[in-house]
Amino acid sequence: MAHPVRRFTKGIMVSSNIAIALLFLLGCYGYWFDPKQFWFTGFLTLSSFYFLLILLGFFFFWMLVKPRLMLISVIGIVLAWQPLKQLVQIRLSNDFKIKKSSEILRVMSWNVEHFEILTHKTHPEKKQQMLRLINKYQPDVACFQEVVASDKSPNAINYLPDLIMALNMPYYYYSYNPKLDFDKDHRFGIIIFSKFPILKNTTILHKPNDYNSIFQYVDILRQKDTFRIFNLHLQSLKFTDQDLQYIDEPTIDEENNFTKSRTIMQKFKSGFLKRQAQSQFVKEEVDKSPYPVIVCGDFNDVPNSYAYATIGKGLQNSFAEKGSGIGRTYMHISPTLRIDNIFADNRFEIKQFIRDNSKLSDHFPIITDLYYNKQ
């Protein structure tokens, strides 16, 4: 009886290994599939890193039991090598040098989570800590998402002239959807700050003009060079605190589990579909640029996703060029979520990159140094 049981167990293990390898490949190449027809592949892109860990587990298992079957995992990983280079970077992390030369353009992107306006009364120091962090890196251009600020009320908590003075960045462009005013004093939107003059600014708004339906760009003049900077915040999953709590700590209530799971699945599907359309709008505008482009923002999607690949096509990703590890930028749900990005035109040389680990928002800020190679 031992031999049939052993053969059956081996068959199950081999089949499972092959199935995981196929799911891993589908997840890594998820950007091949248009979410309008294959929205469910978005779940595979989110899970691809975990499939990789399981494949590595199979690799070491077969190493001890049946070495030639290690090939299943090896083949799967080799076939996914190109997208893996966007997902994980295996390199020693170099210290980020704060001091920079005048030839370097330093760019920061950060989802600032309202500049902590909701905790202003109980923790007024938080916003000051955020401003000090920004000033620590002295970015030449800073692109912020989920900005709650006021461009009209001097008594507002986040009055823009006050922020400009605190950051010593005299040029800015604030884009917001009036339908989504935070309160009577504050807008909710995205903003670009610059130490260099802004020659042109544009807000692009798409129907149905709801949450995350806008993005912006500015043309900045640095010495004799003009660059176009894009700032975007793609559709989020709009998880509530209760949703996040359920994901982190599921209950044993079957009826509640079914309701919560269905709600969360619907939010995932809606996010996949809206980001598909938004990424195409952004790419159309990027391709129209007469100047070298830099694209910053909260993509709300992972590096092997349709949105990431669509917008990043033909551009360099600063993390992929100079980052290390997984590069997580969002601190909830999963440790693998690198959803914030800075892409740069191929005429730039990416000199260094850092993800600051300060927990002042639900996102970590990212900073990169770019050298413009005119040749």
C-alpha cells in the first residue's frame, strides 16, 4: 500500500507545483490582459509575489526529495524573469546622499493622506513632521496626492501660501474636483510644487468626474531645459476602516464574511476597470508631450499590472533602476504593495532612489535623483 500512496502524494505535489507555476506566470504577465475582459487577472497580479514564495518552497522541497523536479519552479521563475525585475530588486541598498549637485533634478512623490488634517487638533505636530521630512530631502519638484488644502481661506488649517513658505517652493499647481470639497474651507486634490518656474499647467478631468477622475501636468523650466511633470492618483479601492480590519482580522461569522467578501470583491473589480481607463487617458497625454516627461503618483496597482505597464511603457521606473527589495509604499493590507511610482523619460539617467520609512501617512514617500542627458 505504501507505493500507491506515495505515487498519489507525489502526483498531487507535482500537480500543485505546476498549477502554482502557471498562476505565478499569469500574475507576472497580468499586464497582457485587458481588465475589461479579464478583470479577475488583477487578483493574480496582486498575488504573484506569494506565488513566487510558494514556488521557492517547492524548489527546496524537491531539492531534498526529487532534485530533477526542481525544474518546475526554475522554469516558472526563468519564464517570468522580465516582469520579476519590476517586482523585486536584488541589489545592495546604497545610502541615499542628501547633498546633490546643481545638475541633478530631485523629484519626490508622496500620498500625504490629507496632510493629517483629521488629527490636527489632537496631534498638530504630525503635519510639522511631514513638512520637516520634505525639507530634509529638498526636492526640486514634489508631487503630492490626497492633498487637503485651501487656496482661498487664510484661516484654513492647510492654507497653501503657508505650505509654500514652509517648503520654500514658490511655484505650484493645485488640481481638485469641486464635487469633492473636503469642507467649506478645504479642497481635496493633487498638487505639484516646484522650485523652478511653471510655464504651463493643465488639469485633465474625465467623466463621470468622480473620485480619482483627474490628473495634472506642468511644464517646468530648469535653466534652458523644459520638462513635463505628470502627477496622478489612479482609482483607489476605497476601502473603509472596517474593510481593512476585516482583511487583517477576518471574523468567524459566516453571514458577515459573505457580505464583507462580496463588498471587497466588488471594490477590487471596480478598481481594476477604472484604472484601466484612467491609465489609457494618462498614456495618451504622456505620448503627446513635446518635452522629456516625468510621471509621479499613486497608481493603486502593483508593478505587473495593466495600469503600471500601460503608463510606464517606454519609460524608466526609478525603483526598478536604483531601488532594492520589494519597495513597499503602502503600509496596509499586504507587505508587497509597491503602488507609488516615479517614471522618467529615457533621456534621464536615474542616479539614486529611496523610499523613506517614516510612518507619517499611510504611504511612504519616494524620492529619486535624475540627471538629464541632453545627448
